[in-house]
Amino acid sequence: MQSNNRLLDDIARIASGAVGAAAGVRTEIEALIKDRLQRVLSESDLVPREEFEVVKAMATKARMEQEALAERVARLEKEIAELRARTTSQE
């Protein structure tokens, strides 16, 4: 019986050591992946969120101004067409 207990203890120690080694490998792999991702992101030409939001707001404002100008041009073209129509009908 005692030899069975020693065998089980040895197996438990080996398994525990294997689990510990696997956890260490996992930690090391995670650290390597994190380091690699940080390097890739730092080398990328990414825009900070704040800058993106500022440019997005500028684009939205420009689009609104362009739409307002397009409406104004359409109104003016309509007025010009009406004036031309009146001028030609009076002749």
C-alpha cells in the first residue's frame, strides 16, 4: 500500500510540476504576444481617437455647409430661370 501512495505522490508531483511549467510557458507567450502587438501598433500610422473625432466633426460641418450651399444654388438657379422666363415672355 505504501508503494502505491509513493507512486501516486510522485505522479501528483510530476503533474503539478507540468502544470506549473505550462502556466509559466503561457505567461511567457502572453508577454511575447503583448510585446509584439505593442511594437506593431507603435509602428503603424494610426490616428489618436481625439484627432479622429476632430476631423470627423470638421467633415460633418463641411458636409452640412455644402448641402446648404447646394440648396442655395438650386434656389438661385430657379430664380434665374423664372426671371429669364418673364423676360422672354415680355418680349
